[in-house]
Amino acid sequence: MPDSPTTSAASDSRPARTRILLADDHALVRRGVRLILDGEPDLQVVAEAGDGAEAVELARAEQPDLAILDIAMPRLTGLQAARELSRVMPGLRILMLTMYDNEQYFFEALKSGASGYVLKSVADRDLVEACRAAMRDEPFLYPGAVTALIRNYLDRVREGGDVPARAITDREEEVLKLVAEGHSSKEIADLLVISAKTVERHRANILQKLGLRDRLELTRYAIRAGLIEP
């Protein structure tokens, strides 16, 4: 008997589940992590691997959306597997799941293409949100990792090394502030003594650089950046 329209509509409205490849050389760990992930309505483990090389093979075969890799694995480590997967499957999101609260591993994970670093000791608390952040193309860092990033930045500053460039220029910041305050392109052009066309170009550059879509998101960013008050 065919589904009623109501049933079909309800079925169609369910969000697609994120298809996950889970790689860890301990079956017990995989079982526990799988229970956490499969219990969520938007996440589903579709393949399990016991080492890094198998993870690469299964990722190519199953085409998952997200790979969760342990760092310490036989044949290929999680870091080696992440580098290979980033090369052959650039659209694949990658998370590292590890017992090592270690700055060196953390920075190596970022360099290898991972968008998040989750400690096994708090996986029941952090892993689900890390998966969702990865699928939004957002980084996920546990508090200790954030501290490591800040310490690394301050060390580079003290040693006179290169520091990350600002995301937007001074002029773009001026335009962003005025857009967030509700000014039109013509008003901004008059205030900054530039053409409206130049204002529009700056605005397009800001959206592209910051990965934003519209005035509302620009305004939220300006509030977070302290350019305007909420």
C-alpha cells in the first residue's frame, strides 16, 4: 500500500544523516563511539576501520561525509591517513579523536587537514558537537587546544616571527562597520569619500573573505568583533 501524502511529507522532511567513517585500532573504542554517534538523529557510522591504511581504502569505497581518525594506529597513523585523505578527497571533513592532550599532535592534526581535535576522555561530551561543527565547515577545538594556539601565537610575537594577517583591511573594516550600522552604499560612499561602486566591491570582498552571506551575518560579525554594540 503506498504511503499517504502525510507520511511521505514527514519522511521527506527528515534531515539527511551525516555519513561517518570511524577509524580506531581498538574495537571496544569503536563500539563506544559508534553508540554515541548512531544515537543522534543526524549522524550515522557507515564504515569502521582498524588502521589508517584501511581507513583510506574504506573512505574511497564508501565516500563518507566525515572521517573520525584515531592518531595512534598501525600501518598508517591517523595523521598520515588524514594527509592522504585530504589529498585524494578534498571535500571530506576530518576529525582527530585521540587520548593525547599534546600540542605537537594538535598542530600536526591541523596541518594534516583536520578541522577538529577531540579528546577520547571527553568524547561523550564533545564528539557530537565536533561532528556538527565539521559539517558546518567550522573548526572544533577543546579548551586546552585553544590555550595552545594562544601560547603559540604569543611565542611567535615575542620571537619576532610572522603572525597571521588580518582577515580584512582597514578600509574594509570601515565599510563593514557602516554596513552593520545600517547605512546604504550611497551614504557609506559619501562618508568615506569613495564611489558607491567601490563600496559594493569592498562589501563583496568582505563577504567572501569572512564566509558570510548577507547584511544580517555582517552585523552579527561586527558585534562579535566589537565594531558596534548589540
